[in-house]
Amino acid sequence: MSNNLSDVERSFGLLGRWGFTWAGWRDNRHGEWWLMAQLALIAADLLLPAWPAPVALGLAWPAWLVALGWLLLLAGLVLAAQAFWRLGPSLSPLPEPMPGAALVTQGVYGRCRHPLYQALLLAALGQALRLGSPLHLLLLALAAVLAGKARREERALCRSHPDYPAYRAVTPAIVPWLPGLDWR
């Protein structure tokens, strides 16, 4: 290993550059608990079966809802790819921006401050519709976790980027005009 690497980078590699530390997992110093809650809900959405399945309720789930679910899921994946690409080296899974990371306000970030979170919600809604699962609708509690994580991220972005408050004033947060997901 290079002598120029910090102990954090030696322990965590890329995760260390993003700000992950053992202490952070214990005390949430960089928003690690927000990420943990987000990942747990995403994993549940992907891994849990439909419950109760529409068939168990005596329902024939309409094919058009399954198709709409697939379309929303695909739209979420496309939006996520665009947001990942646009962020480039500024990408971090934690709500604390990496030191020196550029403020991205163009492309998908020009119409929404948190398009990755919007993409996750689109995909989760698609999954719920595709499966016809009341349980998966409950997993849309992901919206509350993402809103909390975004608010923490924005406090840090205001400290890091003097232009952020002006951008925040005119650009929707996650879902335009939806209470709790847009706080301009």
C-alpha cells in the first residue's frame, strides 16, 4: 500500500474516500445510519415476495398494472443511470458530500435536486405495482428515509457550496410539489 494513504483509506479503500469510518457507523457522523436504512428498505423491496399476493386475495392482478409497474421500474433505472453519470466523481452514497466535490446542477439535476432518490422511488413504486403487493406499498416508507437523508445532505451542501441556497430555491427536491418531498 502507498504511504500516502490515510488509515481510513487503507481500511476502507473507496469507501474511505467517501467518508466511511468505523466510528461513523457507530455515531452516524456522516449520515451512515440514513444510508443503512435506505439500503435495508431497498433490499426488502427487491428480495421480499408479494404479500399478500393478489391471487391469495382472490384477485386477478391486471396485466396493465404489471406493465405499468415494469415501465416505472425501468424509468427509475434509466433516471438513476443518468444521475450517476452526471454526478461522476462527486458521487457518494453518504449524505455528506466529499471534500472538494463539484456542485452538479445540470442535466437531471437541473430539474430535480435529488434525481437518484426520485429514481429509487419510481423503481419502488414500479415494484409495488408490478407485484400487486400491499407489503411493497408499505416499503414506500423509503420516501421518508430519502427525504430525511436529502435534508441532511442539503445542510452540508449549503456549508460547502455558497450557490446551493439559490439552486435549492428554484429546483424541486425529490418530487415537485409533493408535500414532504419538495421543500423549496
